[in-house]
Amino acid sequence: MQLPQEIIRRKRDGYALGGTELREFAQGIAQETVSEAQIAAFAMAVCWRGMDAAECVALTLAMRDSGSVLRWDDAGLPGPVLDKHSTGGIGDTVSLMLGPVLAACGGFVPMLSGRGLGHTGGTLDKLEALPGYRAVATPEQLRRVVREAGVAIVGAGAALAPADRRFYAVRDVTATVESVPLITASILSKKLAAGLGTLVLDVKFGNGAFMQQMPQARELAHSLVETGCGAGLPTEALLTDMGQALAPAAGNALEVQVALDYLRGVARPARLHGVVMALGAVALRQAGLARDEADARARLLRSLDSGAAAERFARMVAGLGGPADVLQHPGLPQATIVRDVACEGAGWIGDVDARALGMAVVALGGGRRDSRDAIDPSVGLSALLPIGTRVERGVPLARVHARTEDQAAQAIAAVRGACRLSDSEPAAAPLIAEHITRNPS
């Protein structure tokens, strides 16, 4: 067994690491025989030297194997096990709708999700706005809810890919989060631990995304697809625009309400619906649940319009401790102060700083500045207008939900600063920029 410092030294000096070395290091992270200083040194060496494709696969598998790996072949499921993952953004509520939609189309979706990071919202934080919802489940609870509802959206828990949790905590405070190989291994180790049969990825670009520039987002998407496929998990990715909020709301309870309205057919905002349908079509085709894209889209719409997807969501929520009648009485918390953001000019909304909107939600108390911060699920922004909307003076650009008048005033100023008016109608940016599959070998 090699000493951790020797593995670090080899990566620092530019050598490719083998599977045995990476397994030993990942096990050491999980078992705490590798120190935080050594984790930090290794992460910085990877940032500096990078990893080739084989190393990235080996690191991903090593982190997967640092804990339990779910198996579904003994669960008697009458359909494929599949999932999606998003790199995150503002108003990205897609998981809350797409998971139930895929379940209603015959799939089984053990969706291991995360919490908010920086200016981006977290799926688990959103669902915890529902009273009683248990976002952390044991593997046994996850298996039960997936069998009964077809979908369970929960955190990875202590048993699945434990090396990733400790590794990420160190990366977060050592300026090594942005490393593409480390992002890839972090995301895919948890997905592989869930025992998936196929995976579709939503990799965002734009000012509200983690990877703001298209070339960087494309690099990450290719790394994820090649590594996922190399690790035995059929993986495809879509590059999607996060140059503005995806949903017309940002904030935990407000985004859950958007999802409920979407599933019940009350309102299906165009950009949000476009991403749900695009990812869903890839997922159904990948998993053999649809012949082609046209067939997949028809199946997705039937699951929505029939109420089957909404019913799956309700089963999931009840199975994880949330309201038994969530579709009628979700019990979502409401902010004490609600104020419209009146437009101070006239023209078209020509540009939106989505990251600034996300930071406005954090300032309201709807996100974390520190991992120990508590979240107020009631606060945020709603009725956000999309780019290309014609507005007149005094028309609301958005609605602020706040705890205090001072916070509301600050958020109003932030929204006004984030929405820039134009004298002419802006050209529409493509919502789905690219579909990335594995390069032929």
C-alpha cells in the first residue's frame, strides 16, 4: 500500500495515477486515514496537472466504491433505472417535474440530489420547504419509495460515495472546486453508487451557471459523458442556456409551487417546459422507453396531461414524510412581506444578470453564505419576466418575498440592477445549444 504523500507526489510531478493508487486514496478519504492537508494537496495537484480519461474513470469508480453501491436487479422493478443531473442555476426546478414524469413513463428514478451552492439553489432545500419532507434517506428507504412511487429525490446519505462528501468539503475551501476531473468524479461517483442504468446530464452555461462560458461548459459535458460511459453508465448531455432564470421564480417554496403548478397543468412556463421535454426525450430514448424523440415527447406529454406525473410526485412526497395531499394542500411557507419591483423605464428586457438574482435570494435568506447557515424557505423572487418581454414604466419586473422591509428594499434594488432594458427587441438565444454523446472510439 502506497503512502498518501507518494500518490500526491506522483500526481504533482505529472504522472498518471493507476486504479489501485486512486482506490487506496479514496478509501483513505472515506476512512479518515488521509488527512485534510493531504486531500487539499492532492486536489491542487489535480487542478495543476489535470487527469487523462482513464484516470478520471478510475477516480470516479474509486470514489463510488468508497461506500455502498445500490443494486436493483433484486428489486423486481418492471422497468429501467434512470436519472438526470443538472449542474445548477437560477430557478432550475426541472428535477421536481422530470423525476415524476419519467416514473409515469415507466422508469424508476433514484435521484440523489444536493443542496444549494453559492448563488444556485439546491433541490433538497426546495423539497424541504414541504412540511415533513425527509430529504435524507437510508438506502432501504430510498429503495422502498422508488418501488412504490417510481421516484425518490433524496440526498446521498452517509453510505453512498462517502469519500465525495469529505473531499468536496476540502475542495470548497481550497480553491479547487473548478477542476473538471474533480467535478466529474464528484457528480458521477454518486450517480454510479445509485445503481443507474442510464443518465442524462443538463450542463448549464451563461451568467447564472457554475460554468459561465460555453467552452468551459462544453469541456465539462464531454468529460462527464466520456467518464460516465467509460465507467459503464450510458451517459448523454445537453448544453442548456442559463443566461436568465429558468423558471419565473427563484427561492425554495416559490419554486416548489412552480413545480406543483407545472405538474397539475396550471402553468407550464415555456423555457422550463422546453428543458423538461428535451431532457425527458433523451432519457426515455436512452432507457428504451421510447422509439425515438417524437415518441418520447408524446409519452412525456401524456404523463403530464393525464395527471399520472403529478400522482407520482404526490406518492413520493407522502412516502418521504411530506403532506399526504400535497397537490391540494402543500403547506408551503409564505413570506410576511411581498413587494412588486416596478420597472423604472420602458422597452424590452434585453439582458438579465441571473447570478445577481441568485445572490439576491441568498441575501433574503433563501440560500447559504456558509454551509452552517439556516435557510428561510419562504423568501425569494416570483413573477420574473423573461428576456424579450416588452415592459412599460411601472409594470412589475418581479415580485419580492422577504422577511423585513429592509431586505425587501435591497432585493428590489438588486432585481432592477439585474434587468437591463433595450430599445429594440433582443434576438432569442437557443435554449438547447448542443447534444453531446460519447465520441466514437
